[in-house]
Amino acid sequence: MFTNCARTVNSRCLLKILKFNSPALPKASLSTEATFEVKEFKLHNLEEGPKTTVTVTKEDAVDYYSKMYTLRRLETLAGNFYKEKIIRGFCHLYSGQEACAVGMHAAMRPEDSVITAYRCHGWTHVMGVNELGVLAELTGRESGCSRGKGGSMHMYARNFYGGNGIVGAQVPLGAGIALASQYLKGKGTCFALYGDGAANQGQVFEVYNMSKLWKVPVIYVCENNGYGMGTSVERASANTNYYTRGDFVPGIWVDGMDVLAVREASRFAIEHCESGKGPMVLETATYRYSGHSMSDPGTSYRSRDEIQEVRQTRDPITSFREKILNAELIDLDELKGIEAKIRSGVDEAGKKAKADKEISLEELTADIYANPANLEAVRNVTPLTPLQHKRLGNAVNL
């Protein structure tokens, strides 16, 4: 017994001596680029689709991972704020769907634009609003991107037309944005995002038809997260292949949990639209971890085991993390440093948002209209005493 202990101690000491006296081994050089295979795309009315062999540089990989990690952290904080009653009203989280926003944004050019539904916090950030601008808007404070007057849905940035609260209404609006870009600038494609729960709206099919006739450069993106409010897609839609539902409009099904697959499908769709062939439908197969909104626990119509299984096997962030580590695009220490910096930055923005003040009563009626014909055009609680409109800032995207 004592002999074995002595051997163990001596072995440990020997290892320490060898480690101390040995010259430091050089760190293995990291790759600058890596190639991956993504899931096969499903095609509708297309002879060929995006390539399934995709390449990503280290710089882009770090950028995509950082953005997805930031969006997850933002939504986690937003959920906590809502539970603390610091955020009021509606609040729809994007957790689980980060690869959709980041993948599409990676393919976009400066002239391209986006309009979405009410899961818009993450999109607002990737389109240029910093963490404080998002969180302060959610908490109704003056540092918010809409001065705290827009709340969870009405956030805007350059080429980002916010989250529309009317189910499916952003689809025809997106076609209008694309038509305006085509008419005024001669370039620019619009991504119009909607969920599977909005996919059966009549206005969606009307605008499919109109945009196909006019060859409008718009990409209709059905973010299929499996559930429209509390109803599964199988119970809500006779045809759950949403990428096929544009009839003569071509469509692509893409794995919405893979940021690189979404990027490639988006690039292909942009090229299709810009070549003058008209609109396209993308279906991103994704998943939401939270309920439909913060008032929905999200477990009465699906099991906790189902959610856990997706988290463990298909999560867009952890799966991409594993990919770039295994491909040696980044080492673990560097990645942990990035994650720590993001957590610190988002948490600091959260503290500032909570401490920030609300706008004054005098500013409540400011910047409602871009060019009001009548300065006394703001309806009051009584019909005969309208409020004065003020212009304090410049309208975004005008």
C-alpha cells in the first residue's frame, strides 16, 4: 500500500519536473478557412439550388458565432426583465432561431432590407442597433432605438422596417418595400419574414401572385418554428411544406438551425431576385425554446423532453461552436474570451437600460409623422382637443 502511494507521488513529481524543464511546445496554428457539408436543400420549381458544400473563413465564423451568442444573451436578459416586470406588454423571444437572422444577414448587401413580425429584437441588433438601444427600447427608456415608445415590436434601423404586430401584414409590406427599391433605386431585395402561424393568411397568397406577375425582388421567408401560438403545424396546415406554397413562385427548404445553410440559401435567393426572375419563398426549419410570448409557458402543447432534445441535438449556437472548434478555426480559450466579453457587454447594457429614464410627457407626441400636413394632428383622449405634433429627430429609412 505504502509502495503504491510512493510510486504515485514520485510519478506526479516526475511529471512536474519534466513539465518545468521541457521547452514550451508551439501552439498549433489555426486554420483560416474551413469547408462544411450542410443538409440537402428541398426545391420547388427550381432546376438547381444552393450548393451543399460551403466554405467559411475564420473571420466570418467568429462574426456569426458572436452575433448568435449576443442574440441569445439579449433574449435571456429580456426574459428576465419581463419576469421582473421591467418589460411590460407583449414580449416574443427569438431564442432558438438565431441562425435564421444571422444567416440571412450574412448574405445581405447594403441595399437589401428586412421586415419581420414581432420576434424582432435579434433582427434589430444585427441590423445595427446596439445592445443598449434594444434593451432600453424594451424597458421603455429614452436610450431605446424608438425613444422607448415602440416597445417590443416597433424597433427600426437603416433598411430595417421593424416588427409588424398584425399577423401576416409584413408580407405585403415587404413586397411594397422591394417594389420601391426596384422602382426608385433599380436594385435591392427585401426579406419579408413571417411564421408558420401566419402562413395561411389570405393576404400572403395575394401578394405571392402580385409579386410574381410584376417580378418584384422579394424573398418571402417562412420561419417555421413548429408552432403557431399553441398549435402545431400539423394541426394548422393541410400542406406543411411551406416552401411549395407559392404555386408558381419558386421555393427552397433550408435547415434553419444551421447558420451556414441559411446563408447559402439566402445568397442563392438574392441572386435569383436580382437576375429579374421575381420573388422566392424560403422555409427555414427552426425551433423556438420559449412559448409564443412570455405569457405562454410553452409546455401545454409540447413536452419539456421535446424542447430539451432540440437543445441538446440541434441548437444553432452550440452546434456551430462545435463545428468551428473541430475545424480549428478558433481555439477554446479565444472562444471563451469572446463569450465572456459578450456576456459582460450585454449585462452592462442591461444595467444601463434599467437605470435609464423615460422620456418627458412633452416628447410623447413627437416624431409620430415624418411630414405632418397638420401640426395639430395627434388624437387626444377627447376628440376636440388634439395634441401638438413635434419634430425632434429624423425619420429612419425616409
